[in-house]
Amino acid sequence: MIKKFVLPMIGLFLMSTVMQASFKKEDIQVHQLDNGLKIIFYEDHTIPSISYYTFFRVGSRNERPGLTGISHFIEHMMFNGTQKFGPGEFDRLMEFYGGSNNAYTSDDLTAYTDWFPPQALEKMVELEADRMQSLIFDPEVFESERGVVASERRMGVENNNEALLYENVRATAIMAHPYHWDVIGWMSDILSWRREEVIQYYRTYYAPNNAVVVVAGDFDPGKTLELIKKYYSDIPSQTPPSPVSTIEPPQMGRKEVVIKKQAQSPSFQVVYHAPNCRAADFLALSILEKPLIQGESSRLYRRLVRQEQLAISVFGGISETIDPQLFFISVQPRPEADLTKIEKIIDEELNRVVEQGITDQEYQKALNIIRSNFYSSLQTNSGKANQLGSNELLYGSYENLFTMVEQYSQVKREDIPGIAKKYFNELNKTVGKLIPQGGNQ
Amino acid sequence: MTRNLTIISILLLILPLATMASVKLPQPEKFVLDNGLTVYFLQNSELPLVSFRVLIPGAGSAFEPQGFDGLANLTATLLLRGTKTLSAEEIAESLDFMGARFRISDAEEYSTVYGECLSEHLPKLFQIAADCLISPAFKEDEYQKELSRKIDGLKAIKDNPGRALQLYFRKAYFGEHPLGQLSTGTDSSLKKMSLREVKKFFSARYRPDTAIMAVVGDIGREKLLGLLNQSIGQWPKPSSPPLPVTIPPLPAPKGKKLILVDKPDATQSYFALGASGFAVDDKIAAKASLMNTLWGGRFTSWLNTELRIKRGLTYGASSSFQSWKAGGIFMASSYTRNDKISEMLDITFDLLQTAKEKGFSDEEVESGKNYLLGQFPRTLETNASKASAYLRIVYYGLGFDYYDKYLTEISSTRAEELKACAKLLPAKDFVLVVVGKGDDIRTLLSKYGKFQEKKITDPDFGL
């Protein structure tokens, strides 16, 4: 229930495929208000509960130096008071009505996720519409929440070696694009955001024409649309924010970043620049990641964990992002493992993919994993709401969800080596090492 | 606070509890296989998925021989590392190929087999599950790999203060009591571990006739019975009587037990405060969970309000009751900058005292009820969560009307009953473990009493 941001490196496997009978494109209703607010409905009365998700097209990619982490900070401030409801009242009212909520910020979007019983619907529509337009950013609360985010950074990055290394690796690999920094932002920025800047940012991005509301579960679409009109119609639209125009220049040689800190165990990561989620090569790489690094039967797990016993675990995959980001490989090495050898083995395995591709068995396996994960994510109202909203924001339309299987089946297994070759090469590679200092003596 | 109470009193008039629709846990069908395995089944064909679970009483960490921490976990893990007919690689390949989720993991009182897959893959997944349970190979090289992975894993745990805290707390609270056995293992337990112990543990503890299985999803009764009889139904029932699965009464802290774990590079201090709780089937469970919801169990709880919302000391603070058959514990925990740890602890102790002295207001109780009732339907939304609920009800002997009764009890609880319930919260008798930077916090902590100190780099998690 804690408001949290999701580290973009975790769990970004793509979950999409053919739709089963009970969740069809025809069952989705879409509306748009005059102020630009887009609304997506999926009605399902299986349990007396509603998932109400609000997505804003804003994440750390919209930030700039000095304001890093501000998208995530506003996510926190969204619970801290409006002209109508004082600080903390959002949560108190929501819980009083039987609801609970969370929120997350990624590189590309910010999502507010509410789960509540049907009779709380009108209050929730009122609360969500209210905080879209009239946050007050009370100065005292502002300072206190700054402390919360600083604590979150200490916990999530500074006291977590893998996250700390990832922050360094991404900042080394990505020079120019705002993906250079992590969603949480740099500590010095966290400690110095100014209130006026935050308000300006909020005004720009928290506009109805920059938002999508997804409602899934036990509600009446007609009545709910009336409620949404009642509470949201008067929110003025804003001038659309300027597009993110920076394009990351091609990398021209291997980069390496080394962190030395007190630890008992090293960390090791390798990243390659990768295409954005709408690019033609994205699907092929998201098929490839499964036999390469996901699961105990994957090539890298077998080599590094099982055969050579250099690692405790491996994980990774391609980031599903609006702008091109990274294909990510993270290894938790054994304490005494030779990191150079780990890198060599990863190279060997990637070269094998580039030269020989993946087997038909591996290709089928990837498609099965995608299908199974996808159905699994649709077991709940919240899973459906999240899929509809993220597809709308990342792929331009929720409809993407209903054609994904076709898109995957169009990826030809024979094309994978050629696509892999474009990305997995020495010039495009960044390596990160966290090397323990002291602590054991 | 008062500003909001006005609003809330108005709300009371327009949100009567009676309007709270809820869900019932559907009654499953029960059958017993020839080998004594009891199966609970519910068909749900909404999605082409099936979830199943098998709970094996006595195969958890509390039943490891003293000092063999991690034995139950090693045993459970090794079951997937090869059988008489399948290698570890073949098992991993088959599971991944289906996109199935399958694992065997150990809790304190039992181990659990978890499976979920597309319905078309269920026959294959049952076969693998049966093979793992019936004829594990327990090969020496697989054992060695897993053992050394665990040994190295301990170091990674100690690099993460939040995770390490939980293990130090377990040892501090339970000592040599079976619930103090750590599933991760410890440096010394893994040193004396042997494959012989694993085999012994498996043959003594894994058996079908005391196990409970739940299957929920897209499959018909007859088809399921056929599949089970050919797979897990073949798991032979041993001729020996089952070993006892009782756990001695839980230790109750007397006075303060204070422990400081020095982690010199920590930029935050993490604390866990624990005291006696109650058993799963205790009559107080529903009311206590309502009380805990208000004190430390949700975002607007007292603890999170004071530590996070009002003061920004932390990203999160929470408390919970953890219960087993033989008893349970209460635990509150959070973390903050090293120099703020005593401010954080002072507030926590104050809140405990206030709850005991003053209890909770009618408005708060109303809010807590609405919250628990309003969130309840989501807790039984998936196949897997229904399967878990069946196992919990059967293992702890709670009865299939357990959740109905629980909800009824929650909705009828009054504020004065919660005040009585707050007696459960710790006052003088507790265990407090802090992991943080010793040099920055030693003096700050000294006002609470004398802390026993340990370095994070010292082996093991006990004293």
C-alpha cells in the first residue's frame, strides 16, 4: 500500500498475446471529454470491486537536470492535500470508504491505482478529479515529503547494491537522453527542488489532455461516465508539453563503470542500447530475452549459475519504453567470482545468438511464456486496467493489447540473429562492476 | 486530525455498512485419492489457466533438527533438481517451455508445492510435480551446487540491511525454539549440512496421506481426477505412521531484549520490534487484525501517519501479527536516517502506549471496518488466492465458513473491544533489533537500555 516507484529494470517483460473469449476488444468502451480526458471502460461484475487507474503522460524522461526525480515527487505530493481536501485526507477518505491505493512512476508514465467497493465510486471520482487540478503543495508538507523521498532513495538505491550499480550503469551508457538518470532522481536534486518549479511542472503535465482514466470491474458504464463528466468537465486543458526531443547519440565504444564500496558480495551488469517499444526490432528482442536470460532453462542461467557456478542468479531483458533505452543483463556473482570471466561468458552466449540464432524449441518457449504471463496478468480487474492503460500510453492505443499475438507471430525466428547483431556488439556495450572493499576483514 | 473527523462523521450517515457487498469463498469439492491425499477442487473457466497447491505438513523449517537451518529449504529446492528419469536441466526446460510457474518452498510449519499453467499444459505439469515428489534423485553434484549457492547467498543478504534485519530478529526472538530456524541457513548450519540429512528429512517428512491439495481453474472434475490418479495419485503412502507435527509453545519475551547489529556503511537504521501474539485459530484474530489495521497495518495507520506522513522520517512503517498453530508474534518495523533512529523509536513506543491507554475512536473503527470489508473481495480474486485460502482453512482447521465469520465479526466490532485488544501490543516485554551504523547510533540507543552488539560481518545471525 506504500506509494512506490517501480524500478524500471525490474519485471519489464512484455505481456501480450491473443485474447481469450471473456476479454475482447468489443467489450472495451472509450470516451473522450471536451477537455481531452480519455476514458477507457471494462465492465465485469465478478467481484464487488472496482479498479480505477489514472495514467499521466509524464515520467523521468520529461525531467531535466536540477529537476530529476520531480515526477516521482509529484506522485507523492498527490496524496498531500488540495484546496478542498487537506493533507492526508485523500488516503483517510479513501480508506474510510473501503478503498486502498498505490501509485507508481516510471521513466515514461505516472499511474495512480485505486481499488475500492462499488459504493465508493462517486467519492473516488470526486477525489481523483480534484487532485488532478488543485494540489496545494503546502510548504511544510512539501518539506516532510522531501524527507520521505530521501529515505526512499537511501533504501532503494544507496542501501541496495544492485540498484546503485544500475544507476551508475544507466548514467554511463546513456549520455544525453533524460533516461540518463533514474526515476528516483539524484540526491542533491531531491534536497533542492523548489516549490514553484514543482507547481509549474504539475500544472503542465497533470492536465486532462495529458491523462487517461481506466475503469475496470463492478460499475455501470453509463452512470460512471456521467459522474466523470460531472467532476472532470470543468478542468481546463493545458498547452501540451513540449516533446522530448533529445536523441541519444550512437555509442562508439565499450564503456565501463566501476564502483568500490563496502560490501560482502560483488555485482555485475552489462547493458546494450536497445530500440523503443514501438520499433520493429523490439518484439524480436523481447522474444530473445526469454531463452537468453529468463528462467532456469535460459542460456545465461545455465552457463553462469549451473555450469561455471560463477553466479548466484541472473536476470534481465529489454526495457519497454517510449524512447530507446537498454537491454539489460544483471548478474549476482559469487563473492569470489572472476568478473572478467563472467563478461567473457556473456559475450560468448551473445555471439552464439548472433551467429546461430535461437532454436525452434526456444522460440516456441518464448511464445508460451508470453501467453501464460499474459493470461495470468488478466486474472484481476487491476491487471486488466494496468494493461489497458500502459498499452494506451506506451503504444499509442489500448488496442495494441488485442493484436499483440499477431505481432509476435510475425517475428520470424530466422530474423533474430540479424537483429541481435545490430545491438549486441562491443561498440554498443556498457559494463558495470561493484567491487567490495573491506568489510570481510 | 480533528479537521478530518468532522468530515468522517458526516460520512457515517451516508455509508452504512450494510451496503458493503462482499464475496463468499465458494465451497470446493473434496475428494481423497487412493494414497490418502486430500484434494479440494473448484472449477473456474474464465481464463484458460489452472492453479494448484499441495501443502505438506511437517516439511517446514520448524521441523529441522536443531542447528540444521536451511535443511527444509535445501530439500524443497533439490526436489526440482533432478529425478530418476529427468535431469535438473530437463525439468527447468519443460517448465519454462510451458511458461508454467512451479516451485516448492518451505514455510515454518510445512512446505508447499505451487503450480500454475495454461490448462492445456496441466497434464505435463502434474507429471513433473509427481515425478519431483515421488522420485527425486538427490544427486551429490546438485546438492553441492545448491549448498554453495546458499552459502554465497548469505553474504548478499548481509549487504541488504532490510533483509538481514528479518533474520537477526528471528534469531533474537526465538533463539533455539523451532520457529527460530532460518530457511536461508546460517554460516554454521550450512557448514555441517549433508546430503544424508536432506534425504533423511525428505523420507521422514514428505508423504501424501497427511498432505492437502487444492486445484482451482479451467478443468472439469472427471478430467482432473483422471490426471491426478495418473500422477500425484501415484505418490506412495509410507507404511510408517506420520511423525508428530506439533511445535512447542512460543517463547514470550520477559523484559527487554535489545540487539544492535553494526553495519558501518549503512546510511539508514532499520528496526524490528517484536512481542507475543496469538495462534491462527485464536478467537481474537479478527478483532486483532482490525486493531492492527488501525495501529500499523495500512497507509493511514497511526504508525505510518506519525513516522511517514507527518514527519517524513521514512518511506514506510508498518506492523503485523504473524500466526502459526502454536502461537504468534506481533512485529513493528521501519527505517530512517541513522541520526533519527531514536526519534523514530520514541514515537513508536508512545503510539503503543496511547493505543493501550486510550484505544481508538468510533470513527477510526468505522474506517478500519470499511477498509477491511472493502478490500476483502480482492483477496480472493485469483485462482491461486482461492487455492491458498482452501489450504489455510483446512490446515488450520478453520472451517469453510471462516471468512464469512471473519467478516461478520469485523463488522460487529465496537471501539471498546479494540481497546481491550490493544492489550496485545507490547509495553515492557519485547525484543528490539536495530541494524545500522553503530558509530552513529550507539549513543542514541543507549537510553533504551544495554544493547548486545554484533558486527554484520560476524558469522551467523544469532548472538
